[in-house]
Amino acid sequence: MKKHDKNRNVAIIGIGQTTLSSHKEDQNQVEMVNEAVKNALADANMTLDDIDCIVHGNMELFEMQFQPDMWHALDCGSYGKEEFRITTGGTVGATLVCASDSLVASGQYDTVLCLGFEKLQEGNTTGGITNMADPLWFRNLQTGALTSSTANEMIKEFGKERVLRAAMKYRIMIDKHAMLNERAHRRLGLEYDQLENLMETSPQLVGDLRLIHMCSQSDGACAMVLTNEDRVKKGTAKPPVWIRDHETSHRGENMSNLYGAQKPKSTHRDCAEKLFMRNGITNPLEYFDVFEMYDPSAFWGLDWLREFLLLKDDEVLKLMEANEFDLDGKLPVNPSGGVIASNPIGATAMLRPAEAALQIRGDAGGHQIKKEVRHALASGFGGTLWTVMLMLEKELNW
Amino acid sequence: MTCKCEDIKDCFVIEARMALPNQYFVGRIGSKWIIAMRDKKKLTGLKCDKCNITYVPPREHCNKCGATIADNWVDVGTTGEIVNFTIVNYNDKHLPKKAPYILGQIKLDGADTPLTHIVADVDPADVHVGMKVKAVFAEGPVNTLMQLDHFEPV
Amino acid sequence: MAEFFGTTVADIFNTMPKRFKPEASKGVDVVIGYDCGGEGGGKWKLTVKDQAARIETVEGDLGPCTATIIASDAETFIGVTLQKIGAIDALSQGKMKVIGDTRMLMTLLPQIFVQYTVPAKKTEVTARGILSAIGERFRPDKAAGVTLKYGYDLTGEGGGQFTITIANGTCTLKEGLDADLAVKMTMEAATYVGMMTGTIDGAAAFTSGKVRIDGDMMAAAATGKYFDKYVDPNAEEAEELLSLKKITSINQRFATGPVMGKWFAGLREKKLLASVCPVCRRTLILPQEICQFCHVRTKEYVELGPEGYVTNFDLVYFASPDPLSGEVRDTPYACAWIMLEGATPEDAFAFEIKKEDLPKLKIGSRVRPTWAEKPTGSFRDILYFEIID
């Protein structure tokens, strides 16, 4: 087991989001970024003078804007400060938090502001994603993030009817959560009695993947303020949320090699195993009170829960069928509505720990879980096989 | 690591192209600024009364004190002074003009921040810091920064 | 008729011929049925063929259509058309349905029709009103040293004859046409109003014969610059938000290096080559220099296939742009993962399946590549994989 100790503990003390919508025509990029930064600073009751370093990121190629960090310098507050730019694809938001955590934990900076954003309406997302494939091969075959390969695998394992029903149920559950979150982008008002109708009528995109299963394309930004234990002890505006640990896992395969005769271990399972073993978590389903998961589609959401929670056989389907991922279930999943409801990609993976932290603080508003949230899990996903996980805690007692 | 001789025979260079449609939302403030040039042939800016700074191009908030100044529009002059410049001497399909051309930073009368734009109708040898210039607007609707076509000497 | 968002369903269809772009519809041959329920709804049929569009109202059955778009009510239909309601939301909520080829809705229609906009509210602007206030818009600085007399002969409702004189830095207007005009412009009063309020393009009106110019053409062209642009005083001040649209096109060159290069060299001989990890014996396809698990350099190559079987596939209905050409791909098409003979179990190879074979494509199908006549060492050397059982 690799050493993953921190020099000092790190807490999230400020969270700022913009609303998430399909079009932000009235705000340009810098103005949108500034809104998130201002909200995060207000939440922390701080000014830019309290920030030592800015960590900035989004997914390159989505706005076709070169070096947005330079353009945003005045508006994200990095002018005159140190700044890092990070871009790791879909995971970028989560990686920004991990990097900020490490920067504070190392002792190099006391207080760091991280910022993730995207204006997906300004670019061509599927076109952008296909460009991540090998330029010499496969780029012309790629379908972006749209794939039914996971649906195919699940159907092979559990049967078509059961999988399609469970995936649509997951989708409707997510919408019910999003309906409670005022900031969420797509809030459709779906009901469970529409399940069969949606399974037939929603337009097919790829194989069994239908339009309704897929995440949205959103505009929005998220910013967070992280600081060290000593600073927290001097008092904070809002209760601190501690970042206990984080882990990143990836593999070298290209999309074109994925589905051989033998399935390799997923990066999600690999990441979860490392993180839980290091922290002595033997039953994640019991330990965590909420999971904000990066779920780009209903099939992925369902399949990945199995991997992240280290479930066996059809346990994940049983839990889904028994409503255990609802807000009052065993482990509430994506109370915010998750990625399917709102997906400004560069901010998406930061919204996961941000929303998880709001749950711990009890500040989530309409989508706050009723029972106390002490231990939260958040994940990010990107590339073909790139997973980031973060563990958040209410108390500094592990 | 350098390639061994026998390796190089299998090295290819593949020509490729990437074509992606995209758009940029100028935003409420940017739109107002360009529309004032288009419809009124006027240059405007946003002013922070507290810091007494007028921003051209307009900015939503004061970069000094951080106050939101989105509604505090003021007119600035269509004339100003070159505070810095460079001469572009190479041609590229992505550049707005054929070389050589002058890219100047112009501090408009009444503004406190310089605006970068093309300076035309002057020999590159004659352009200098402190030169007085005036704005020349495009005739038809352009709806970009090029609604202000260029600056020329007064 | 029921009005939503300031317009009706009928107006959307009535303006279709005007909004049609014949030049963008080359080779398009479709019939699209529309069925809009509720008050203000109805049925329409659009036929696009030979670069012409015909729209008709339909009573009863729509008959055979390439695609049918069904909206539950007029508000949904108008809202989606105006992009006030998200198409994806309407589709997801079941308020809108598409039967047949969904590409119509997503890619084809926006290409061959100009986006519908709500017709502007009628305002009290008249030609006489615009001209009587012309002095207020006059720019003496622009007209310094200019002496020009020109006239408008405005016909039809609200028309009249006017002479404008620019001299000594002033501008005067009088009714009637003087004999010594430098130029006279004749048009319908409504055309003049349209040009001034921006609904009619001046150059297009002239080209299409809506405006006749007698006299000095250059003087006519110059008149605009002596005045500020006319601002319609009655028009609602709708907030105009600008956006900049472009296609960023970048030429690229990629060096294969000697390992990936082996793959392309192999293609020229119709061979699918993988590199082999000397430690774990994995077959890496496309060939890679380093085994990611063993962190050692691969040295040997092995030919895989050419036959294999399908382990998973994506049957694609959603038309996305080909990032290499920017063109929208024909759907459906399938990308399949294939276990080539001799490959290690975790290492599939993905490629497109022959279009004609799609109906029989299933997991387990045996496939083999079909090669281009003369492989040159490019990704176009394999045309597709065909099903052989």
C-alpha cells in the first residue's frame, strides 16, 4: 500500500456554484467564473486577500478557447497570486479538489481556491470528445460519450427486461432528486408510472441507450475554498468539511481495446479498493451516508454503483429495485440530481464533492437528506478509464 | 532515445484535420458595448465611481475593489492616444489583416484602460507612443469587436 | 387560433416555404408528417424533394412519412420551435415524440430551414414619419463639403414624394420632387420602412428590383453614411445578446513513430500486427511501445486475425459529425469490438461493420476485414468488417 499521509488536515470551508442551465447567453465565460468565485468567497466569509493560490480547470477543446486561465486571471482572482491550471478531462473538477487538498496538506499554501467551469453550449461536445481518441486510429469510429456497450454487458449478465427497467428506474429517481434542487439544469417531473412508456418512446441514440438515459449538456461553474486545520481552529463562517482522503486510478487502454473476451478490473473498483482498504472501510454501503457519483448515463450510474460500492452479482439491481438509493434509502445517491441532471463538464466532478459537503453541512436545501450525514463519498470520471474518489467527513476523528 | 536505423523505415507522418463548430456568447455587457458602436457609433465603458476607473472594454466588476459596476455605463471619446503598439510582420490565415499591420493599445479619452485594436492609415515607420488616433466604425452590422473597424491618426 | 409565445402553429408552417434553403437541401428526399394536438393544433405534411419544399395541411391520416413529429399540444410545438422549451425535455417528458428517423429533428431540419422567429409586432412607423425626422439623424461632420439633392418617390399606401437637400452642413426636407435631383429612388413605402427598420436588406431590395434608382448610383449608395442609423421609437427594446459563431479548423500532422508505424506498414500488406509484451505476453493492438502493466519495452510483433468474433457493439442512431471531415455521418452505423484470432483475452480490436450486415449483427458474430483495393498505410485501408457466418 502506497503511503498517502498528509502533513496537516484540510477542510472545505467555502462552496460556490452558479445556476446550471443549457444556455448562459447573458454571461460570458469570465463573468460566469466570477459568479462562482464570489459565491465561494461569500460562503467562506473571505476576500481574495485570504487566498494564497488559485487552481483553475476545465476540459480543453470544449469551448475552443485557448488558455482560459490567462483570460480569467482578473475574474477568478489569480492576478498577482500563484495559479495552477489542471485539465484531466471529465475528472478535472475532482482532480482540482485533490490537487488543492494536496497543496494545502503539504504546507505550501494555507488557503487555496479551486475553480472548475464549462460552457458546453459554446462548443461541440461530442466532436470534442471524439478528438480524445487516438488521432491515427479510431477517431473516425468514436461516438463521443454515447455508447451502449455497458448496457449490452449488463443485459448479457442479468437479462434485458430487468436491466432496462432498473436503468429507467434509476433515471426517474435521479429526476425526482433534481426536482428538489433549484440549481439543477434538467428537471423534468418524471413519475414512476411513466417507466414503461419512456422505455419505448424516448429516442434511441446508440443501441439501448436512449436520449432520456443520457446526461445533459450544461453551462455552469463551481468554486471551493480549502484551508488547513490551524486556520479552521480560528473559526470559520460555515462548519468545516474535512477531506479525509482521495485516490486516482487509471489504465492505459484505449476505448478500442475495452471489450475483449475477458473483462479487466474496472478503474472504479480498483480505486475504491485502494481507498477503502487504506482507510479501513470494510462495508462502504454501511459506512457512507451519501454518495455523489459522476453518472454520465443511467446504465453507467447503475453499473458503476456496483463497482464503487464493491457489490457482488446482482446486489446493485436488488438495491435499486428496493429503492435503497432514494433520499431515505440505505445509501442516498446523487441527491443533487447528479450528472444526468446537470453537466457543465469542467465543474461536474467538483460539484460531486461540493454537493456531498453541503449534505454534511446540512446546507443542501430542498434536496437535503433527512438523517444526519457524517461520512460522504464523491467520485469523478473521465477519459476512457480514469477514476477519482474523495472521502469527506463531518468530524476530525478518524 | 534516438531511433535505430532499421526502425525509421516504419515511421510515418499522417496528415489530419480537425474541424469543430463553436460559438461564443458575448454576454449582456459585451453585447451592449458592441451594439452601442453599431447603432450609435459610440464608444462606452463601465466606471467604478469609488475607484474612479473607467474600463474599456467594459468589465462587470471593478478589478481594483471588486464592486459590481455592470450598470454604470459612461460614454468615452472616439479619440485617444496610442500607449503601446507592435507591428505584425508575418502572414497567417488566422490573423485579421495582411502583414504588415499595426496592433496598437489605445487609451481612449475618458478611459483608464487601453483597448487593443488595429491602427491603419499610417506608415509603420511613423507610428509612435503618444500618437493621437480616432475610431473608424464599420458601416454595416458586424456584431463583433470589428464593429469598430480600426483606428487612424487624427 | 391559440397563441403561445406570441405566435401560432399555423404561422410556423406558413412561413416554411420562405424559410426554406434550397441550396442546403441537395439530394434530400423526405416526407415529414406533423401532428400537433390540442387547441390550435392540426396536421401538416412537408415534402422536400429536388431542392423544393412543399407544405400542406392534412385532414385525417398523414399517410407514409419518412418521419413523423408528434406534439401533445400547440404550446409544446411552438415552444420547442422557438427553443423556449428544450427539445430534449419535451422528448423526455413524452410531450413530443418522433416516429421514424430521429436525424430529421436533430440535424436535417436545422440545415435546410432558417430558424423560425416570432413576427415583429406591428408598430406605427410610417415612411412619412421617418423622413420628417431625418434632420435629427443628420451628421454634419460626415457631410462636410457635400452638396447633394436626392429624392424618394414612395408608392403605395403611406407613400409620397420627398426631396432631401444636403448643403453647407445642413439637411432639409420638402415634399415633392425637384427637377435637378442627383438621384431619385423609387420604391413602395413599405419597402422603405422595411429598409429603415432593418427588416429588408437594402442591397437585396435593389438587386431584386424592389428599388429603382435613376441618376447617380454612387450618390444613392452614399446617402446612408450622412445619417445615424434609424432607431424605431415604437419597437420594444428587446435585449439583444450577441454570439460569435465559427468553425475552428486546424490542420494537424501526427508522427507514428516506429512502433505505431509498424501497424501502418502491416496494413499495406493486409496484415493486422500487434506488439507482444515479453513478460506477460499480452498482444497490444494497435502496437504499443510499452506494456502498461509490466513497464517493459515490446520488441516482437505478431499477426492477429484476420478473422475474429464480436464481443460487444454500438449500433449508432444518433448522427454526430465525423471529426475528420466535419460532415454528419449516415446512420445507423455500428462500431464493434472484435476478438481477433491469436489476441489475448483482454485485448479487443474495434472497427466498423459492413452496413448491409447490420441486421444480422449480434454478440458472437464471426467477422473478417474487407480491404481497400490498394492499401496505402492509412486508417482507410480496412473498409469494414463483414459477417461471415
